[in-house]
Amino acid sequence: MTAASKTQKMTLVQAVTQALKQEMERDESILVLGEDVGKDGGVFRATDGLIDAFGEERVMDTPLAESGIIGVSVGLAVAGYRPVPEIQFMGFIYPAVNQIFAHVARYRHRSRGQYPMPMVIRMPYGGGIHAPEHHSESYESMLANTPGLTVVIPSTPYDAKGLLISALRSDDPVIFMEPKRIYRSFREDVPEEPYTVPLSKAAVRREGNDVTIISYGSMMRPALEAADFLARDNISAEVIDVRTIAPVDVETIVTSVEKTGRAVIVHEAPTRSGFGAELSALINERALLHLLAPVQRVTGFDTVFPFAMMEAHYLPNRQRVVAAVQTALEF
């Protein structure tokens, strides 16, 4: 990317579509498959127009069979293709878990490096769109706990395009979780030409000295809103966007906490065994003597994700993040 690169205002879902299109133009081995990804362009239109550009042999509508979608993708990857299967909602991943855990994550290890697994499994995740049951899950910690998988969660259109291109060029399997709550909630300048954003590297979205707020995906919005609100009272919050939760960029997080002495972790998954627990453990292991207060977690609740009427109560918001920061500051 050069200083003279042209940009356009894009939403996150548009950035995903452009990344797929540009990489499919560059690499004929990339194939897209999944439920309704072809003629309908995907339930969220993330693959809109791809079947017209590349045809049915490279953009394939599949039966409603997640295990089959991932199983076929394993065979394609072993045969030298770069499949991009879509799981329509994260809540539909369970029939495919055996394929992902037993084959996708282990194939390189099982073959002693003979067969890489260049596959990107895309899935919209999380709540906030008033969807019915099985459409709002946020179980990223289950995937992050699986050796052999890289798990990526963008929070901006710019990162969505750059991270997805990096994932598509990787020879190892990547789970690419797209926060559907912010698919179309805002736009930002995105370069028209292809570019990459490094995997496994966190971003400092805002620098500060009093507390570190750590988040990813759609929860970056309330995290940044909380930092703006706290600034009114001269509280300086540093905001870290994890971006890749496995392997996680421990160094950036620990460096920030060593500076501020306090940490607040925000995610929409349930508290118990959520990824915030892993981050808290890493902070305690690596930066305990720098902590001025216990690590705080602002998360969803340990219940099934609720129906539409209770979504706003379940999901973390600015007020809950601010309250957690104040608890850390008053300790």
C-alpha cells in the first residue's frame, strides 16, 4: 500500500466482499462454498456478486450440512485448493466441530507437515441484530482452545479486509469470525488495492496511562465509547484491540498493563471460561507485580443468549465498562 493509494468508504461486510473478490482474482485455487453463498450472495450478502464474477465452479451453494461443508473443504485443501467455507451463523457450527477439531486443526501435524491446510472458515458471530435462537452465539474461546487453529476477529472495515487477505494467503487454517452486529453500522476509508494486516498482532486503538481496556470484534465500540466518556473526568484509558485471539499477542497486552497497572476485559461471550479468563490469566502470569487492582471482566452472562427483548441487557455497553474501570481505579 502506498501513500497515493485510492480509498473508498466501506462497511465491514463490503470490506469482506472486496477481499474475497480481489484474492479470488489473484489466486484461482481459492473456492467459496456454503449455504446460500452463490445465487443469494450469502445471508448477509458478504459473497454478493462472486458467483457472477467466478461462476458456479468456484462459488458453490451447498446443502444445509455443515459437517459436509467442512469435510469437503478438507478434501479440497489436501488436493491443493484454498477453500473458503462459510458457516452461515456461528450457532450452526456444532455439526462441523468434529471435522474442525479432528481434521482441519490437526492435518498438518498428523501428516508431519506433508499436507498444509490452507482453509479460511468464515462465520458471522455474536448478538445485537435481534436474531432468533442459535443465531447469536459467541463461543470463540472453544475455537481458541484448539491447537492448530488461528482465530481472527476484526472490528473495523480496514482490518476486516487486511486480515482476511492475510488469512487467505496463509497455509494454515484460519477461523475468521465476523461481528455481524457491526457489518453495516459504520464506514471508514479502505484502500481499493489489496493489502495485508498481520495476523496475531494486536492494535492499540487509543493510548492512555490510567487503565487498559482490552476487547475485540463488536465490543470494541462500547470499549472506545467508555474511553471517550472517561476522558471527560481526566481518566486516561488505553484501548487494545486483540484482533487475533489465537495465537494472541501477549506482548502488546502485557506492555500496556505494565504501564497502566489496571486492566478491564470486554467481550460478549459468557463470563465462565470465556476468552477474558485466558487474558486475565496471562496478565496475572506476566504482569502481576505491576497490577494495582484485580483484573475486571465485562461480559455477557452465564445464560443462553436471550431473545430480542433482552439483548440490550445481555450485551456489554459503555455504562458497564465505565463501572468496571471505576471499580479498578477505586480498589
